[in-house]
Amino acid sequence: MPRSEKGIMMNPLEFQMEMSKKMFSEWEKNMGEYFDKTLRDQGFLKLVSQSLSQSMDFQAEIQKQMGTVLKAFSIPTEESLQGLYKSVNNLERRMLDLEEKIENLEETLAQKSEKARGKSE
């Protein structure tokens, strides 16, 4: 039967668990060292930077081409829809303000009408 580091006999399940912990600890240590070394390497960082830059350039080009295609088919772009959305929101806000003013005028008119009736009686 396997023995622990202290010489105590272990059952197979405990032994397997202990070995798994040691293997994971060693793997974690090795991977940490590898990533630490790799992520500090100037060559690797340069490649990552170039890749990111090219990816952003590619994304910008796709956006430009999509805008051209959408325009050719008379399909609104996200920018034009956002402008339209702002305009609709402004109109809705103005409409609500006007409705409130109309309600206030109606109340004022009703109050004046009641006062006038009260004086004529």
C-alpha cells in the first residue's frame, strides 16, 4: 500500500487525490512560468500589437464597405437611424409638452367659465 511523505500508509483513493494535487500544482507552476515568460517577450508583444492593429483596420474597412453597400441599396445606416431616433424623441417630448399646456389652458378656461356663470346668476 502507498505511503505518505511522513511514512503513513494511505488508501489508494487518498494516494490518487494527493498525486492529483501534486500534478496540478506542478502544472500550474509550469504554466505560470511559461505565460510569465511569454507575455514579457518583446517579440510576442510586438506580434500581438500588430495583430490587434490589423484587426481594427479590418473592422474599420468592413464598416466602410457596409456603409457603401447599404447606401447603394438605399438602406439606412445605424448613424442615420440614430439621428432619426433623436428627432422622434425630440418631437415626442415637444408633443407631450404641448399636450400639458393644452390641458392647463382647458383647466384655466373651465375655471374662468365657472366664475363667469357664478357672477351672472
